Amino acid sequence: MTVKVDLSRFDNAFYNPGRSFLVRTAWFFLGLPLLRSSMIPSSSFRRALLRFFGSEIGDGVVIKPGVRVKYPWNLKTGKHCWLGEDCWIDNLALVTLGDNVCLSQGVYLCTGNHDWADPAFGLITRPIQIEDGGWVAARASVGPGVVVGEGAIVGFGAVATTSVPAHEIHGGNPAVFLRRREISTDRSPRSKAIVSQAVGSGAGSARKS
């Protein structure tokens, strides 16, 4: 006998969102619209807003308009991270960013999934971690349980469903190894500017856009 999917049986009563209904309502109707507003250019305001709602946000974090965070209390960042326009941090589980992490425009971090073998399509949540110096390029997606290692890159438009080892560049759907990331120890100011422009136009420069 074939067992059919029956979404009427879906039950996520076990899931604890981490804050009361009142706090979640205040976030969705007040905090989130302020976070996303293009009328407020200030990263310092956005840092303060996220901290007020329970995020752990490091010093010098740049947060662009359009950033969406599901649950601020499930977000921890290190210092000097960049969150580009329209990033969607869908953090049913904890999302942790190390120092100097860049999330470019339109990045999607997804911590929730469904058990496809369950006829009730049960909810599964897993944390995401992006370690120091990691870069998730524009329009890329990172799935539940993925760790992006120190200095690793998830390339433009890539879909990372498995972890990316430190200092590796992965691209495609599903994302696969492309090459090692080699960071120069000696670049002139001019060459730095040229590389910054090239990377920004090709994969999304969260800081300068």
C-alpha cells in the first residue's frame, strides 16, 4: 500500500521558538520592519535593535537595509561582519557567524527542513555556522546543519547542502569543490581596489553596495 503525504497531520508543537508569543509579535510587527527599512541607513541602529531583541552582535557589524532575521535571539555574530541587502537569515535554529564574515546580497541561510519520509512532513531544524573570514556570495543558499569553515567561500548563486572545509571555494547546485582560497599577504592599495571592484561586481559586495 502506498502511503500518501497528509499535511493535515503536521504538528510542530514540540518546537520551542525561544521567546513568548508577545515578544515574537513585537518583533514581527515592530522590530523586523525597522530592521528592513530602507529609510534607516544606520548600521548602528540595526545592531542596537537586534541586540534589544536578544541577538549577540559584535562590534563593527555592517547591516544593510532589507536584511531579514526570523528570530534575533537565534543570531550570534563576531566582529566586523557584513550583512548585505536582502539577506534572509531563516533561523529557526541558531545561526553563528564568526569574525569578518561576509553575507552578500540575497543570501539565504535556512535552518529548517522537513522529513520527506514522514507522511506528516515533520519539521527538522539544524544550526548553521560560518567561521571566521567565511564568505557566502550573492544569491547563494546555505542549508540546515552546514558549517562553512574558516576562510571558505560559497560562490555566487551556489547551494551548500553539506559543509564547506576551511579555505575551500565551493560553487554550483549542489555546491562542490572548485579550488583552494589563497589569500595574499602583500597587496598594494591599487591592486586591492581593483580586486574589490571585480569581486563586488561579480559576486556581491555587501559592504560597498
